[in-house]
Amino acid sequence: MNPALSVDTPRTLREYAPSTLEMLKGVRREGFLGWLMSIWRQHGDLTRVRMGSQSLLLVVHPDHVRHINVTGRESYDKGESYDVLRELLLGNGIVTATGDDWRRQRKLMAPFFTPRGVEKFFPIFLSDTQQLIERWRSQHQGSGHPVEMLDEMMQVTAAVILHSVFSTDSGDTLLRIKNSIETMISHISGMRTGPVQVPQWVPTPGNLRFRRARKLVTAYIRELIARRRAIPTEQWPDDLLTKLMTTKDEETGTLMAEQLLVDNGLTMFAAGHETTARTLSFLWYALSQNPEVERRLHAELDAVLGEAPPTINDLKKLPYTLQVVKEVLRLYPAAPMYARDAVADDELDGIRIPAGTRTIVFSYATHRHPEFWDEPERFEPDRWLPEREAARHAHAYHPFAIGPRICLGNNFSLLETHVMAAMLARRFKLRLKPGHVPRIEMSGTLGVRNGLPMLIEAR
């Protein structure tokens, strides 16, 4: 790989401008994710990709990742690239807010999501995972019939979010909200990656399904807020919604407006369950393909946990389990890329970046960069031994983004994944359906086009 580093003029920036036919053929042949990987391998770490009227700057090298997210961050924000998410899904919540609006929200919400702050949700992680264990034992264990693993993980992580954010029971509510959120995410992902953009006002079946789903979810959140306000505050449950409703902005002394409560409630549900579910799904796939890793994981869990569920202190004694989680996040990041829009003129390694440039930070490729990862396609949790992690470029790994706009829920997700991996791997072996070859792709988030059918076996 010969990255385009230390060049003097914009003319030296590598550029790839495929015809529409060439692009369609490449995406059809390799999938959108595979096509971008081919562009990176052929053209290097900093490449302008022209697709029709659009131009994207593909960013891979960790030095460039650091500049956009940390050292030069004032020149980049979540601009036009996030307009569809703002308009159709997340409003102006913490993920899509910009400027001072984002800074106020981040300052208000950050204390709830520190490593210590998310420990209060540990009992919920235990309880919901235990319910899944009992269901697998009674319905699926040893049945010889595969389950779709992403669906299974979506169900349990959705339950966790409903309990953590809204203190609501699962059951029918869980399925209705979960399915509606997934309908919305799937619809928007299709809009962003599909070859034809149909306006939202056109009453297509997909647009109508999206409208119904969004109406159901927003009405549900508004109803929860109204119910809470109808009772004395001392009776409000100790969950994230209550924290958002009662915490005042330090600068203005005001409470969060209702529309922002709805936006952030929807944001936490949409972002909080889908990405973690995908990480867990890929974890079971990776273990099924790497028996020595699975053996070492089982040995650690058996030695530390025995028959008991984990405690917070137990997790500190399960370092290999966390190494497995980190390696899954390296090879299979739920968000394989993310956008940052230049909001001011900038210079990146001698190359002029005009305001308005859409940059795509390609974490999926960074995590496979041969300058920073030996045998990058190999699943190797020992990469995460403390001494090896400390010696690596600090920005060669960014599954939750990095810098001030790192995902607010990263500590929540890591703790949840650590707990679920430990509890489920202690009880079960999961095996990919014989003969099934997963086709990994990106449609907004990382997924498997033909699913992950897996057999559940008792240990």
C-alpha cells in the first residue's frame, strides 16, 4: 500500500471516477462494502471517489483518522451527510446534533454513560440475558433446527434498551417497537445505498410502511413521557428517560424540550440495540469458525464463573472474553464507515480540503491496514494483550468513532456485550448451519445478506 501522503497540491490527490455502469457492475459483483475495499487497495489511503454528481473523500490511514476526529476536528462536523437521518429518524438528538446544540446535549448526557455510570444497568443485562438462556434451553437447545442469530440478538438487546431507557416490559411492546425501528432503519439504509432515490412523499409501499412505523414509535415515546408527567416525580423510575427529563442544562437552567426528549429516546433505542446485536451476532459466527479461540474462551469462563452468573468484579477476571469482543469489533464493526463533512476549508497532509467536502472515514479498512495489523484478516484476540494494544497506533482502531464525537453509548455497549458473551458462551456452543456461507455486506450497518442460521448446542 502506498498512501498518498505529504503531497503538495490537490492535483496529486488520488482520484477514482467510475462510470455509472462501472460502479453498478462493481457493487453488483462485490457489494458496496467490497467495492470500496477494492478502491482502497487499488488507489490508497486518501482517495477522492466521484460518483455521478457526488464526490466523497475516502479516509483510511490512522493519521488522517486522527486529524479529522481529533487534531483538526473543528473543521469537520455531521453536516449534510446526516440530513436524511435528521429528517426521517433521529431528529436533532445527540447523534445528529451539531455545534453548540451538540455540546450542550453531550455535556448533559455524558455523566450517564461513563464506565461507572453504565454499571447501574448491569442487573438489567443479567436479567434479560438469563431470560434468553431459559428460552434457548426450552425451545432451541439441541433441537437440530437453526435460529437466525441476528433476530435472536436483536430481541435481547431491544429488551435491554426498553428496560434501561423506558423501564417498560417487553412482550408485545418489545416486538412492536423493535420491528418498527428496524423497518425505519432498513428503509433509510435502502434510500442511502439504492441506485434510485424515490421521494418520501410518493406513496410507495416502502414509504407507507416507514410512515406507519415512525408514527407508532414516536407516539409510544410521547405517551411514556405523558404518563410520567402525570404522576409525582418521586414515583418516576430510575432510568435514562427520567434522567433526561429531570437534568437541567447548567448554562440555561432549562429542562430538555419534549421534542428533544422524543428524538433522544428514539436515538437511544435505534442506535443502542441494533449495533450491539450485530456485534454479538458476529461474535458467535467468529467463535464457530475459530475453535481454538472458543476453547480458550470456554476455559476462562469455566474457571472464573463456574455455575454462577458474573458479577461486576468477575468481569475484571475475564480479560480474554473482552479481547474476543474487541477483535469482533475490529473485523466486524457494526458501523464500517462514518461521515464527517468539512465545515471549513482545511488541509490534510498537504492536500486542500474545501468546505463542503464529504469525507468518509472507512474504519472497516483502517482495521485491516497491513501497516498496523499483522495478518489483518485473521481473527486473533491476543492482538488485545495490553502490551500489544499499547504499542499500536492509537487511531488504527475506531469501531465507535474517536475523539469528542466518539459514540456516547460505547461504554454501555461494551459492558452489555461482555456480560452477554460471558453468560451465553458459558452455557452454549453455537454452530453455523452446515454448508451455509455468509455473505457479509453493508446496508447502513454491517450485516449478512443471507443471514446467520445457527444451531444452539448445550455445553
